[in-house]
Amino acid sequence: MHARPSGELEGTARGDEAQALLRNCVHCGFCLPACPTYRVTGNELDSPRGRIYLIKQLVEGGPVGATTRDHLDRCLTCRACERACPSGVEYGRLIDLGRELVDERMPRSPPQRALRFGLVELLSRPLVFGAMLRAGQAVRGLLPSGLRARIPARSSRGLLVPAGRHGRRVVLLDGCVQPGLAPGINSAAARVLDQVGIAVERVRGEQCCGALAHHLGATDRALAQARANVDACCAALDAGAEAIVSSASACGLMVKDYVRLLAGDGAYSARAKRVSQATRDLAEIVEPDDLRRAGRGGGSGPRVAWQSPCTLQHGQRVAGRIEALLEAAGCTLTPTSEATLCCGSAGTYSILQPALSGELRRRKIAALTGGGPDVIATANIGCLEHLRAESPVPVRHWIEIVADSIRRSRTN
Ligand code: SF4
Ligand code: SF4
């Protein structure tokens, strides 16, 4: 697609980048069936190709209106279209650019800005979020059912178990909302890693990965969080940690992307690259044979429906590993459909676009439960909480299911 940058983009690096990104799109439309929002609304402007046309108009200095903003806001940034595109269009970078241009030329209303600011401040500060969550949990039983479903019951699990001494050592990132919502996930991760001979440590000074702020247009905040995490993680790597590990696929993807986000920052680019290259999803550092040994070859786990988050399968391009790990831990995978369809969670999308998000969740749960699972497994706290609110079966992080299966097989 040919585009001629104009106005403030003409002759700039940003304009050149936009032109290069747009050039790869040949309008073929192969991405349309992969797009969750197009499948729900049937509107071309809610498809990747339609949004790319809107972004081209923005780059060429065309008019900006509420319609353009609405169609770009409705994108989940799931990146299923990137996987479907035969021309290698980097849609994720294009949508970031499109949203930036809209926000610059047509600032959001004060209530919209306040809502987005509040979401970043509330969700990316673990202490603030934890206090608000505990207050909500204390009155949960008195709330209307719709609101109650959004607040998980207080978890009795918690606290990272002390790890044994091992030759291998990794940093396990805490994340921002996960310690409050589901502290059992990282505890289970630490137990399993301990059993396979890997010690875990936390880093001092960790902040939210920045994904929330980035996707809500708070770019400076996201970059400040990324720099703080680069400082913290580099210190841990210097001290001998072999990897930076995240049990939340959205956070892991963001940290893997620091190399691009901080590429133009002379003080940070090299260290950001080092951190991104050392970052792994939890599934990338455990092997099926490790789990078979840890479970002493025994165990019969539950029937599990596997839900691969978009940030894992489309963003990090990690596929097939967690299914193998669940089977190695004695679980039976049940058949599912719509494996590449987004569940509708997508960070704060479920709050900002509740109708589309709810419809995608309904479709996803139907696709996951068709095989009669005991439990749905996922790899990202956002998907977990979003699905859990409406699922007829429990929804858990895969590492919790693996940890329980290993424990059962060792005690039988
Ligand atoms: S599949 Fe790729 S090249 Fe084809 S319309 Fe979609 S983004 Fe453009
Ligand atoms: S990122 Fe997802 S929702 Fe957005 S255009 Fe691509 S497939 Fe559609």
C-alpha cells in the first residue's frame, strides 16, 4: 500500500517508518477471517485491512474523527492478523502509530483521559491495586452479581516458597496485578522450578512491565517503567541469573519488546537488548522430561482445555510447549476449537469495550468447554480472570495444575 506522509510526518523518521510499514500490505484480505472484531461486527473498518486504510489516511494527513478513533480503539491488539498475513505486515506497530496520531490530533475528552489515567495508576501499582482488591473482596458478597463476578474471592494461597540451592538461578517477575489476584501462580512456579533444579529470585525495584500504560497511550509512563525494569534486571543478570522469567505472557511479551521500545535511547538501548534477549516465558525454561522426573513418572492429572493467550501464541510465537508440559505432568488435553481466537480480555479492553469483549468471551468459553474439561488452563492473568468470571468450569494458570499434579503423584 503506497502512502505519502504529509504534515508533521513529512520527511521525518516516523513518517519513513510509517511508509515502510504500510508498503508491505497488498490489500489481499487474508487477515480478515483471523480478526476477532471483524468476525463479530462484520464491518471492514473493524478488520486489519480496514484499520490499515484508516492509518494510511492519518499518515497522509486526512481528517480525524470519532469514527476513526472508534475503529482503532476496538482493535484488541491480539496480532492474530500478523500470523495470518502472507506479506509480513507488522500490524502491531501500525496500530500503535495510528493510535498515537489520533490522540495527538484529537485529544480525548477529560472524562476519557481521567478514566485511562486512573486505570494506569490503579492497575500498575501493586500496593494500591492490592489494597483496593482487598476492600472489594471484603464486601464482595454484598455486590450485584455483575460486579461480584469481576472480583475474585480471596486466595488462600500465597507467598513464594523458599527455593532450594541450585546451580541454575532465574529471576521470576512478580508483575503488577497478579500478586493480588492470584499469588498462588508464582508460588506454584517457584515450587515446580525448585523441583526441576532451578532456584528463583525476585528483583528489587521491579515495576509494572509497562504494557498497560503503553496500550492506553501513556507512552512516557511506559518507557519510565521499562527503564526501571532494565536497571533491575541487568543487576540480577550481572549477579548470575540466567534468565528473566515471566508467568504472565502479556508481561513477558512486553519485556521481550523493550529492545524495540528503547532502541532510540542511547543510555538504555544496549541494556534493553540484553534484558529482552534474556527474557523467557515460564514455559520456555521447563522441559517435559523435567516434569516427568519431578512427578516420578506417575500421576493422573485432570482433563484440561488449553487456552493459549494471544500474547503467547501470536506475540511471543510460543506454541505447543505448554500442551506438552501438561501431558508430561499427567494431564489429559480435551479437544477445543477456535484456538487462535482472542478471549476478549486484552488488558483493559474488557473494561473499555465491554460488549465486544463479552461476546468474544462467550464464544471462547463455548469453544473451550466442548470437550468436557475439568478445568481450563491459560498462561496469562488477564485471560484467566476474564474467562473465570463466566466459565462453568474453573480456570487456572497451567503451572498451578502442573504443580498439583506433581504433588499428587509424589504423595501417592
Ligand atoms: S493479509 Fe496482510 S497484506 Fe493482506 S490485507 Fe491483511 S495486512 Fe494487508
Ligand atoms: S490485532 Fe486482532 S483485533 Fe486488531 S486487527 Fe489484528 S486480528 Fe483484528
